[in-house]
Amino acid sequence: MSEDTTKDIQEKYGTQPTIETVLERIEALAQEMRAGFAITDQRLTALEERFDKFDVRLDRIESEVKSTHSEMFTLRADFKEFRSQFKQPA
């Protein structure tokens, strides 16, 4: 028989136990995720710019809503005025 069968598997193949390998990969993934989510000055500036643009868009939408609301009150007043003309005796 050959000597290979008596050698330790770890010595022969250089493998680590599975749990250690899995834990190392999880740690590497965690470090990569931390680096990806880290807020740098450049990212913070870009985020602030996006929020500023979002605020402007919301202000414009609010302006349109108020304008539409105002137009509805004007139409309502016109309609009441128009209706009152039909109620008056000729």
C-alpha cells in the first residue's frame, strides 16, 4: 500500500475546517459591506444635493396644489354667481 492513505488529509490537501472557511468568508463580506456603506464626504455632498433637489420638487408640487386649490375656489365663486343669476326674477 502507498503512504498516501496514512497522511493526514489536512497535510495532503491543505484544507481548513469548513466552519473556519465559512466564518472567514462572512467576515470578508462584512468588511466589504462596511466599506460600501461608509459615508464619505463626497457621498455626503451628493446625498445633500439629492435632498435639495427633492425639496425643490416638493415645493413646486405644493405650489401647483395651492394654485389648483385657488382656481377651484374661483370656479366655485363663478358658479355661485352664475347660479344666482338664474334665481333672480326677470
